[in-house]
Amino acid sequence: MEGGSPDQESIGSGTRRSSVSGSRSRNCKEFLRKFVDSEGLTAKLEEWFELVSSKKPAFDVPFELIDLQKFDYALEGISFQQLIRMPNAVYASTSEAAEATAYFAVEDFLHASMKGLWEAFWGQEEPMPFTVACLYNENLKFYQAEKAIASGKLGGLCGTGVLLKNPRHPHGKWDHILELALLRPDVGNLAIDNDGQPSLSVLGEALFYAIRVLLSRSLSRLNFSETSNAVYIVLVDSQYGGVVKVEGDVNKLEFNLNNVYASAAEWIKKHFRIAVSPVDRIWNKLGNANWGDIGALQVLFATFHSITQFAGLPKHSVEDLAADHSSRLQTRRAERQLGETKVNGNGLFRFQQRSVSPEIVEVQDESVKIESEELMKLEVGSVLWLEDSNWQKGYQINEVYSTGEHPYYVASPVEEPGKNLFLYVGSRPSQLEPAWEGMNLWYQVQRQTKILTVMKQKGLSSKYLPDLSASGRIIHPGQCQRSSSGGNCDHPWCGTPILVTSPVGETVDNMVSGGRFGSDEAIRCCHDCISALSTAASAGIRHGDIRPQNVICVRSGLRHPYFVLIGWGHAVLEERDRPAMNLHFSSTFALQEGKLCSASDAESLVYMLYFCCGGELPDLDSVEGALQWRETVWSRRLIQQKLGDVSTLLKAFADYVDSLCGTPYPMDYAIWLRRLKRNIQEEDYGKEVDTSG
């Protein structure tokens, strides 16, 4: 098939003579000879475009969302690659190198699309019979982008086409065109300026090329399918893209050779069906193709239909490949023992309807106060003395911070004034019952003390985990009147627990507020938190409360700062333990079931990175609302898009978490640690537990 001429043999089933004969054939050829200026056609369409644009919506869409979703399921497991990155804001600069790279990127993107689709749906037994080349507007011939640019034709390139391979016609034939892509600078603004519809200049150009393709097909000796009267034109810029589908019956065109543009315009007005897809992201700001996003899916689906016009129905249908997704989904549901669920666009997160709202409604009562908080005013310069079973130790308060729920302190041991440690003060035991705030302090101090003690006993060692420096009870001023058998005296400080940890750092929450959390910090934070989670998971411990307030950045005296995952008070040790409930950062499974699955902490980490990288978090007041928000952002791939603007690796990690959460399958921490580590410029990672073995 590779060496055969498409003039003699079609991909599917033999040849045919032209459907246009005699004088009409001669008129058609003469029409094409004169039909060479897109602006001439556009000028004849101004009144029609104003009339059409007044309707909302002006055009139908070429693909229904449910068909794109099924196509997305069918593409699971199919590998697409892009070797050339699309430069960002190509037309903001006059650099010819950037514009040349843009044409390389489009050509490469279309080639990767064709290759992936051909091998997935039509098989790998025969070589792909298509090629990709750029269109030169002066002679309307096709050239490989590299050759065209090398020969000085960059300024005259006007599009990129997918064509049938034909060694007898190296510059391409118009009836061999499967699909055309127009690289234009303003495609992304269409959704804002024209309610998602293309401008007249862009649409007129797309219609011009569609007419040339349709007329060329009518003269062709190739054996087209019945759908050959439809042409797909792709509109792209450095970030966005969309699809224009044009359908027209050539037999209804009245050839006026004295005014070809007027007759073409009348054909469009009376007999054309035009469908325009919503404009959506295809490339992120780094220039990488987001293959699973709606924008790329629309282009891939248009390419798929273009192939079927020439190659016929595929060996593996969309329905067959999509059915594998359903079987995998059913298997996961069975393993999870889920009830009836709704599935989002990715099919990997579940939203389970409940007849009874599961959340606990917290009633804020300003009259509820904790006496010990009122009486225990710790300020900078205060000294606290801690009593353990065998010794006493003093700590001087250097700084006072708050997470928004309760205060914590940076303190120095009295005998080591240059050393900084985190110091947490809990509630007096008798105050645990009256207020929920007291329980928060209990988790922060007593429960976290237990978790860190368990970690130390199990020999967990990682610089990304907090270290238990000391714990005990506060020594209050005056004579303690408690009995020798235990208990507490009447002093408000008596029996109050203290926890001291290291190292000390700035919370990620403060870094984000101060604009100090960039792409480098995001990648390093992801690596360090995964390392901490991996180390803890090796001992069966899960964090359960990952949020920006529970991650700190340690800088003091270090060449390379690093992040430490703190706040282990809600960690899950046993089946009966329950994680914290945070409407923005808790995992879907935690909100639904009140438990953690193996990937819950990773899911929370993704939400945290999404927020820290500028993602919007809505106001949430219920678990149901939080689950609906999660379903929306995952199905629309908003999280992957936002993280993709920062790092393709973080986007890939989000995709991995999306595929894993809610399933019983374990997290593969080791592979992500290796991938992230390669993207961090650091000589020494300190001591870590090797979990890869």
C-alpha cells in the first residue's frame, strides 16, 4: 500500500471515474483555477455572517459531548506523543524562529495524531498511508515544513494539511487532503470576543479551503465514502483550538465563472451546513499537548472522521475500544462494592448520591470559650517549662503563629538559645469536653505526639517528616497541689500537654499568600510530600489531613530549601481511625466513606498543589457540594490544565491520581519519586527510607 498511487487505487475499495463529467467538469476546473483568494470570498459573506451571528447559537456543534466522552474512553491506553513544543504567544513576537517552531509543532501534532489513531483503530499491520505537509499560499502546493522554511517560504505558509501519501505528487494534490489546520494568532480570543464563534475573517478562510477540497474531491478518481461531502478544518493558535465542519453538495453549485466568489457565497448561504466546536485548550503554557483535554479530543475526533472518509470503517470500532473502559469500571466497582454511582467524564471518580446528608453541621457559638486559652497568654519572651518522667526542660517563646484555628510557637531551648523548634500547647484535660476547639488542640498535641512516637519506635527516618524533640506536661507557676496518685490541681495550666518538634519552617499557606510559591517550589513540594507519605506508608501510617497549613518549607542554613509534611494528629493507624474532614482538600473517598484509600493522601496533595498554583477553590458548605465540585473539576480536567501550566510532570501526576483514586490499587510512590527527583536540581536529598524495593 505504501508505494501505490492513490490516483489508481484507494485505501479501501478500488477506483471510480469522476462524478462530474463533460462541461460541468471543465467548468469546475476553471472555477478552481480562478478561486484562489480567500479574502474575495470573505467580502461576499459579510451580510450573511452578520445575520447568522445574530442568532444564538450561530452554528451547531460538530460533535456531541457524549460522543467525545465515548471517544475518550476508546483512547484509553493509546499513546500520543509530541516531539516539538508549541511556543507560547507566538505572535506576540516578530521572531521568525518562534513562528517556524509553531509550524513544526502543528505538523508534528497532526502526524502524532494520525499515527496514534491509525495504529489504534486500523491496526499496525500496514504502514500509515498518510503524510503531513504545510500549504504555501502563492501556488497552493504542499511542502514539508522543514523544506519550506529552509527555502524561504515561511512568510507564505497558510496552513498544514493531512494528505494521502503519493510519491508521484510530492507537492500534494487537493483531492488527497484529509484535513486542514490553520495556524492563526487569535483563535483563543474567539470564545471571549464572539461568544465562542470564529470571526468572519477566520471562518471565511476556513470556508474557502473547504470549498477547494470539496470541488477537488468531485473531480478525483479516488473512491470516496458517502461522507466525502464533509470537510474538517482545524483552527489553532499557540494554546487553543477548535474544529469547523463544512458540508456541501457539489452538484448544487452554480458555476459563475465571471464571478466565482459570488457564486461560492450563494452556494454557502443556500446549501452549506456549518458546525463549529467550542474553542478549548490544546496546548498548555509550556507548549505541551494536553491530549486528554476537550480541545485536543475535538481535533482527534475530527481527524478520526477524516480518516474514515478515505480508509473506511476501522477494524476496531470506537464502541469496541470504549467497552473495555466499562469492563474496567465495573471491576473497580465490584472491588469497591459500590452502590449506584454517577461517573464523570474521565470515568475514574465516583459521586455517590445519598438520601441523607452525611456531614456534621458545626454551629458556631461565640459564647463558647476555653478558659485555659484565656488564662494562658503566651507571648514572645515567655518561658515554658516542660516536665517529662525523668527531667525538666525550659523553652523560650520567640515567635507566635496561628493556623486560623489555634496558635503554635517557635521556641528555643533555654540551654540552646540559637536552636529553633516548633512548640504546641494543648488543652487542659478538663477542657476537652466543653468545646470542639479543645478537640482540635487534642489532635494537634496529644494525638500527634502518639503518631510521632510510633514513627520513632518503628525507625522511620526522613528529613521530610517532623522529628519528635520532646513531649510532656507544662510546669505551672506556684506550688502544684495535685495528689501523689496523679490527677491535676486547680491551677488552669496544670496537666496541659506540650509537644516540641523540629524542623521549623514557613507554611506553604503563607508562601502562597506572599506570592513565593512558583513552579520550582511546586515540583519540590510534590516530591518531598510524596517522599514523606511513602516513608509513613511503609509502616502502615497515612496522613489524612494534607493542606497548605500542614506543609512547611525549611530554609535556614541550607543551600536548597525542602518541604516537611507536618500536622500528623489525624493520621490513620488503624481501621477505626477517621481522617480529618476538609471540604477543599480531603479526598473523595474520605468525604464519602469517612475512610482513606491507598491514594487518598495523594489526591489531597493534588488539591493542595492545584490551590497553590493558582487554582480557584469555591465556597463550600456541605459534603455534597464538595463532592459535586470534585466531580466537575476532574471531569472538565481543570486540575490537569492548571497543573499543566506549571509542569507537565505535575499534570502527569494528577492524571495518575485521577486513574487510581477510589480504587483498591496501591500507590506507586517510587516511580514518582524518581521522576520528580530528576526535575529537582539538588545534590543531597538527605536521609530517606528507600521504598522502591
